[in-house]
Amino acid sequence: MCLQTIMFEIKLWKVCPQCNRDKNTSKFNKSKTRKDGLSFYCKECCKKHYRKWATPENRKKRNEKVRKSYAKNKDKINKRRRELRKQNPEKYRQHERKYRKENVEKKRKWGRENYQRHKKDFLRRAKERKKKIIEKHIRILGGKCMICGYNKYVGVLELHHLMEKDSYYDRYKSKLNYSNFMLLCANCHRELHGRRE
């Protein structure tokens, strides 16, 4: 046997320090952190170790340890995550799409539970968002009634649709075709609709 063949044979085998057995490299998991590109222990020993730690008690301990570590290094971890997302946006999008498809019911259930837990916050934010959007539309349309010129209180001003096909909820959209709207005070708006009838 030549030296190259012997070296190749040596590379194909590795000793697991846990079970002290010579095993083929195919019996080891891959690991980028190690020089040889293989994990320290063989697959069998890794499974045994995992089963030992997969008990509910140990899982609680591990979760608690992870939580403490996250609380300690929160900014650092979040910064790293943001960087990874920026570097690989398509990879993260594909992962999210795949997860949504596979866990539709789970996501719906979580969404309902999350809404119930934070209902007050959701409603408050929605109200603030709608208010900002309406104020933006009013500002762009001149900030006063186009018929009588009223501009004392913003809450009285309303958007009047010139074309009936548009939705009532258009006023909550951030982008609008302003040529299709008139800004009116509540009195002028009711009067205009009353005349039509």
C-alpha cells in the first residue's frame, strides 16, 4: 500500500471519545466549527446524550438557561439576527413562506390568542393609525370644508366620494387618488347626500 492510500484510509476513520471506538467518518455528524469538519462524538453517542437531556425536567432547565442568556445579551443577539436577515432576505422569506404553509392552523390559533392577549393595544394602535391617515388626507386636501370653509375641528371634516364605486373604507388607506374626493364638514356632507336622495 502506498502512503496516499494509507492517509486516505486514516481520514475515513475516527475515534469517538465517548464510546472509545474506531468508527467510519459517515457515523459522525458534520460540524463547521471543527477542523476535520466532523462532530466530536459519533451519531449514536449524540443521540444517547440528547435522549438524556430531552426529558421534560431538563428541557425546562435548558429553556430557563436560554432565556437568561437571551435577557443578558438581548441587544447583541437581535443585532446579529437583523444583520443575517439583511444578508439573506430571500432565504428568510422562503423559510417564512414554507413555515406558514405547513402550519396554517397553528398560525391562525396563535394569531387569535395573541389578539385576545393584546386586544387593548391592537385597538389603540389601529385607532391611532387611522387617525394619522385621516389627518394626512385632510392636510393634503386643504384642511377645510370645500363648500363652507369650516376648519375649526378636524374631527368634523369628512371625505366625500365623487365616484360611488369606491369603498367607504378608502379613507383608511394610506394612498388615495385625491381627484376622486372632496373634503367636507359633516353638515355640508349630509346636505349633499340629502339633495341627491
